Amino acid sequence: MTSASEVLPIMFGVDPVEPANAALAWAADEAARCGAPLQLINAVLPVTHRVRGVEETAHHKALRQLGDEALDKAIVRAHERQSGLEVTTFITEADPAQALVRHSAHARLVVLGSRRLGRLAEVLNAASTAVPVSAHAACPVVVVPEAERDVEEPPYLVVGVDGSRSADAALEHALEAAALRGASVRAVWVWQRPLLGFLDEQAALESCHRQLHEATAGRSRAYRDVSLSHAVLPGHPVEVLAEAAEHALAVVVGRRGREGFTGMRLGSVPHGLLHRAVCPVVTVPPPADEGL
């Protein structure tokens, strides 16, 4: 159990096959910014069979060695990025996604690199972690793409708001992150035109604007130093949020918005953004009392 005085670490998932330098830089900067330690974790898939009593295959030994080397390199890179950073390492035999989810209960944030796997490859690849960890982690998860891009100045974060409690948690995270970075927040409510039925479009947009202001009013008062703007934009939520955040520090969304159904772990919007957005995607879990 974590004591009230203990500072939770920023946890970074080390991929020994494809090093995620941009994600490691994000994790190191975030740890330094929060005054938290950086925990590097590498999970090696366990041996699934034994050959004539041999405890470990040559392939498995090579994977462990590769993991050890990747951790050593990550420590060096983290200290090059933030020289005074406290860095700890952890290596375990487990499915990588399961290990990260398990340890997320004792982390402030999980940071992962993006391998940009297609949806089919994501399902078939045992090393894919972005979607399962974003869906199940006990803390917020940020997935950082490797591709370079331009970040607009002054910096801002985009947060998707839809009136759900999950989106409320995302807004809280976005405001806190912006306060730490001296950035602003752009709260976006996406309106989708119904496929059937008569609709007064102007009235619908006005209703969305009212709901957006109501959803942000209480929390924005707690972050008076953070500039918060509002926008109601028509279209598909994934496409709209990805475009709005193209030059943002990150896009922040709740794990399951209003479109999610009971028992759904990861909504279609965060799932889609993990494949579509060019900026880091932060997925925030719902309040603990929602039971997901």
C-alpha cells in the first residue's frame, strides 16, 4: 500500500525491440516536472514450455539479456534528459500489458511508446501494449508517437468533453497538466448530426455549448491560472479531436465516454485516437466508484 506521503512514480514501459525515445523523453520530463521518480519496467514473456528439463531456452535468455541492455540504455538516456532524476528499474517475467496494468496501481502515470500497429496486428501481436494498458490501467496512460511534429506556441492541450464522469476526470487531468506546463486547455465538445429524424441544428449546437460550459465551470475555477477555451465542433469525435490536437502537447480523453456501454473498458474514441492522432494521447480512467 502507498502511504499518503509517498510520491508515486512515473512508469515507463521499456520496449527492448523498438526503443521509444520520444516516449522516454516525455516520461523523464514529466517525472522531473512532478518531482517524482521515474520507474523503468521491462516485462519478458515467460517460458511457455520446458525442453528435457531445461529451465530456460536460448531464445528466452536472449530476450532477458536484451531487456537488461534496454534498461541500461534507458537509464542513460533518462539521465541525459534530466540529470538529477531518480530512476529505478524493474524487470519481470510476465505478459507486458498485464505487468504494466498490475503495477499501474502504484503509479502516477504510465508512459508508452507507439508502435502504430494496425488493428489486426494489434490483436495478434503479444507485445502490443497501448490499447490493453489504456483500457485497464489504474492511472492515466499516455501513448507517445515517435514521429517528429510541430507543437504550436504558446502550448496547449486538447480535452474531449461530453458530459460523462469519465470526461470530467479527463478535464481535471488536462487542467492539472496544463498548470504544470504553463499551457492552456482547449475543451472540445463534438456534435454528431443524427442520421435520422428532423433536427433544429442551431438549437442542438446551442444546447451543446450550454452543456460544455456547465461541464467545465466548476473545475476551471480551481485552476484560475490556466486559460480555458471552449469549442463545439461538428463531425466524428475521433477525426475532430485528432485534427484539433494536431499541434497540441497532447489530447486528453476519458477512458469511456457517453457512447460506451456498461462493461466497456475502452471507448471507441480513445481507441480510435490511439491509431489516428499524431500527438500524444492521454487516456484517463473513470472515477473509482464507477467500478471500471
